[in-house]
Amino acid sequence: MSTFDPTAESGSEDEKPQGNLKDQKQALKVLDVRQFTISADDEDIRVDRWFKRHMEDVPFNIVSRWARTGQLRLDGKRVTPGDRIHEGQILRVPPAEIERPGRVAKPRTDLSQDQINFAQEMVIHKDKSAIVVNKPPGLATQGGSKTTTHLDGLLDALTYDAKSRPKLVHRLDKDTSGVILLARSPGAASFFSKRFSGRTARKVYWAIVMGIPDIADGMIDLPLSKQPGSGGEKMHVDEEDGQSAKTRYRIIERAGNRACWVELQPYTGRTHQLRVHMAAIGHPIVGDGKYGGKDAFLTGTISRKMHLHARRLRIEHPDGQKLDVTAELPTHFAETFENLGLDIELGDLPLEEKKPGGKVVRKQQAKAHAKQIRKDKRGERRGRGDNKGKPVKAGKPTKRERPDAGKATHKKHMPHKAKVKQAAAKKSK
């Protein structure tokens, strides 16, 4: 945490400003200037990020104005909100401005004892830099317009002996259970975030998927983007404009021919990546109706909840060691293991240091499956009767427009061809 020197640029009783009233006011303004020494926790962060951490009541527009007018300085030099700061540097901050009416900080809601107990029961690891929790399914990681109960809102219960609440470093989908890492200081948050963005953190998920993939150990390499018209709530395979996304899967055990237990390792961190990838190769995660539709559910006593669990996280720790934690399965997942006769002792496969070389999985199979899904949807749109009663333009249709391309056709199935021939006959007469 940055330190504040109350004597820096401050006047004593013997140093009262002299001169006229205007000069005195100007001198008092200078005396109120604050200086902060940058600590190790704030190494290499942006200036605006420093204010967000330590002076939340100062909005970004004020920081920008201070920088623009030269009032904000780092080691005596002018600085911009986007500049990086380093340990030991001195940040000069102008006097605090009068708060505008109506700008009242939103107070935190006090947690009940039940909420505190619930949050602390999720903790599976704690040290001076990190806390790891096993998030249950159904609990959102962060809040939203219609989400009032979430992990972020419970973090005040996990302060323990630290000076501030822990910070989220990454997220899980609401219906996905398992490991979530929390940083206990700004420095630890920056350290862990770099490991996630640099893709050195290793994440292992367990999932029950429909059917049995043809290849037992495969790599899915399909780019993803937000699906148009879904409001950003759904992703899809996008070969042209999608972002690179890679997932490795390994079959652990089969449950007959209807389902199997797989290990998933994401090598990129796209939204809903594991769910979209498994659905794209024809093996959606059990309980994932969003991407698998009605084909993502098993009959009988199998739970309809999502069967995706963040089982393990291995990441570098600020103390130089490796943080390696595993999370136990939620109740519905464990019950599915029993119902399908799966042996949990077969899990926790060796975590290889190197990624498997080559594209093991048949990428063309995944592309074809995703393409077929899109084609089926286009067929559904054409069959809704939007063009009923409208004239059909003459001309040869493209292959994409002809669902029966490559097959023998009759003119009753292709009325536009019939019209073309009739028009040609009339013209010859």
C-alpha cells in the first residue's frame, strides 16, 4: 500500500503564509499538496489504476484534468493517466476538491452471519497472497442487472487479517462450479493476472458430455465470436472473424455409448469456450441446454444441472512456488457419477508440462458439424413463410441457396426455372 507523508510540503506554525490575502490562499493551496510513495504492490500499474485502488472518490475526469494542467506529477515530472508507475517513485497529488452534490459513495451492505459462514465454507486454500474458493453451481461470480447474490458481494467475509477485501482474478460461469482464485493484495492481483493473461496458468475442468468422441485425446482449434442477435450472451464458431480458441480434451471413462467423462484444458480464455467447443464437435456438456439444446440432457435420474466443474488450478505464486489446488465435486455431479457407474479414482490425470503437438482432433469434423448447424438454421428461417406470396426473381440460384444441390430436381420443386423457360418460349413466339 502506498504511504502518505503528512509533513511533505506542509507548513508548520512558524511557516505561515505571508503577504496579501490572494498570496496566502495560493500558499495554503500549495501546502495542501499530497505526496505518496509507490509501494511494491503497485509496481507497473497505470496512474489511473492507482487512483482507483487508493482514492476511489477521485473520478477519472478529475485525474485527467490534473494531468492535463500539470498538477499531477511523478518524481517531479508531468504524468498522464496511462503512464506506468514503479516502486519507490513519488506521486504528487493536488489538494482534494470539494465533492459535488449528489456524489455519495454507495455504502456496502453488511453481511449476515449466514452469508459470512457460507462464504468462509467455500474456502479451500488460504495464504498471505491468495485465497481459493470452491464456487457452487448457481452462484454468479459477479453481479448484473438481475443478479443480486454473487461471489463478489460476499468477499467482505473473506478479509481475515488483511487490510482490504480480496480481489477476483478470473471468473466462472454461473452454472459452472469449482476453483476460483482470489488475490489478497493489489500486488498479488497484478501478479496472478499476468499469469492468466500470459497463459502460464493451467486450468483443468471435468465434464460429462453426450456420446463418445471418436478420438480419445484431442485438440479442438475453432475460433469463436459473439453470436449476432444474442445480445452478446451467446458465442458461436466463426471461422472468418472469430478469435483464436483452443481446447484439449481427454476421455477419462465411458458410460456405455450415451455419455462419457472427459477432462478439459482450455489453452485460451474465450467466453463459454469449453461449452461451445464440445457442442461444435457433436458432444455437448450434459445439462448445457444453451449450446446443446434438448440433446444435452440424459433421461432417468440424471440431474439437469450443468455438468462442468473447474477441478484444478496450477499457477505460479508470488513466493516463487507453485500454487496447485483441487476442488471437490458438487452434489449433483457426484450423484451423476454414481448413477452412471463412473470411478472417481480414475480422474486427476497427469498434468503434462508441454501441450500436445499437432492437431490431433479432426478439425474438419468440427467445422462440418458447425456448418451443418448453421445450414439447418438457415433452412428453418426460409421455412417460416416470410416470402409467401412474393414473386421469385428469375435466375440461377447459388449452391448455398439450393438445399437440394447435387440431386435430381423437377421443375415443380424449382418454380423459378419453370418461369424462366415459360418466358423464353413466349419471347420466341
